[in-house]
Amino acid sequence: MAKDAGKVSKNAKTQKDAAQTAASKAYVKLIVSERSEKTGAYVYREKIIHKDKVKEFLASQGS
């Protein structure tokens, strides 16, 4: 009988998970507070962006 082609070694899974984890660490979550024009209360917006784009994003917010 031939080996099942769908099986993946435990080592390959670990390497794949490590690569995905490294890629996901390149992103950060920004929470920006804004004043609602309608109610005057603070509203918090959450955005996930690449860590290299943080300064550009904050500069474009004007705050």
C-alpha cells in the first residue's frame, strides 16, 4: 500500500505555523478615539495595519 498523500509531517506543520506567526507579528492594532459630532461622546475606532504604516496612518488622522 502507498502512503496517504494527504498526510503532512509534524515538522512541516510546525514550520508552517512558525511562518504564519512571524507574518502576523508584522501587524498592529490601533485604537483611535474620536469625538462623535452627533452625540459629543467619544467613539473608539479599531484598525489593524502593518507596523511600517503606523506613522503614515496617524499623520493622516490629523490628531
